[in-house]
Amino acid sequence: MTSLQIYQFLCLEDNYCVLIHEPGSQSTAAIDAPDARAVMDALASRGWTLTHLFCTHHHVDHTAGVVDLKATFGCKVYGPRREASRIPAIDISLGEGDQIDFAGHKVDIIETPGHTLGHIAYHLPDQKLVFVADTLFPLGCGRVFEGTMEQMWWSLSKLMALPKDTVVYSGHEYTAANARFALTIEPENQALQRRSQEITQKRSNGEPTVPTTIGLELETNPFVRPNSPAIRARLGMVGHSDAEVFAEIRRRKDEF
């Protein structure tokens, strides 16, 4: 099966948009639409035409360009069923367990509530790709705006159950700040220490830190490591549930 071509680019201040292109059919999907002009310019730079638009959640920095892109390209717009009334121009609404086809590639829908109540991720198992927007970040996770801490932990747990070599595309460039916080939670984690140094170097060179992998996050991201004895000891939460430890880490990040 043909491998997909992927082009990631910055929009607005720190949003990432991703284009996925299938050369045989000339199908192209965008993951979210932070800014219509930026997406159009990216498409033009590659010589691609937008056929699909995969929305992850309703926040305006992910949906501002939806209407203009649909009007320009006539692309089909997909989005979360639980937020369909809050995202303009959705053609097909999706929820947990749904499966759609993108140019012969299976796309599984994973509901990931927490950041928003209807947030979804798009998983392409044959390409070992998952597009998670604002649920999971390198060394971090999204703020819990609409859901509960328990919902967010449940969402992260589902993502962490994917194969470790799954490549993870997130919606923002937040990694340098996430690394500084992560080191306050698990400073003795040598893999985290090394990764933090690599992130500093990448950002000083103007390089992106997205994508990441499930395996790398399992090794270094404190938000998905609440079962770490060192983290539990540092937080004084030995004997607490993973969800409770996660919630304390998220609360500390909110105040960091």
C-alpha cells in the first residue's frame, strides 16, 4: 500500500496544521484549519488540492479556516459528533469506533474528551500515525477546559495503548515549556534529561519538536507516567490511583 506524504507547517502563532497526501488518487486531507490562507499557501507550495478536512475539536484556532476552505475546494468536512453544532460546515460527524476511508487507508476515530467534551483523534493504523491535536503534546497534555480530569486520563490512556512506534502529531509547539515543567516532576529521569537537551537544541535551530511517538512519551512524559514510583513519591501520592496522580500533575502544570 502506498505510503502517505505528510507536510506539517505552522499557522497563527504556534498552531500546527498537517496535510496528508495520497499520490495515486491525488487526495489530500488537512488536520484542522487554523487559518485558511496558511493552508491554501501550503497546498499551493506542494501542488496539492484539498479533498478532505479532518476537524478534531471546536476551538477557533483549529476551525477558523473551515468555511473558506470548503468554499474554495469543495472538500468534505469531517468532525466530532459531540461538537457538530459548534463547527461550521461539517458534512460527516464522527464518534468513538467509527471508521472512515481516506484514499484506501483506514482511519479509526478515537474519542478523547477532556480538553473539550467532543475532542477526537484520527488514527491511521496501516501508516502508524495518529493525529491528536490538543489531547497529547510532546512531554505534555492539553488543558482540561470542558471535561474532567478523569476523562482526560481516560483519553490519554487510550492513546498510550496504541503501538509504541505510532507517530503522534499534535496541534501546537509547546514542547520547550513542557520540558521545563516535566523536569520538576521527574528530574531523575535520564531519558527526560536527554530529551530536554535535544529539545533546547532543536528550538534554538528553529526546528519543530512535533511529531513524537507513543513510545517516547511513555518514557519521558510525566502526564502519562503517573504509575512511576519516583513521581508518586515526589508528589506524596503513593497509594493513589493513576487518575488521581495525573490530576495533580495537570493541576501543577496549570499553575507553573
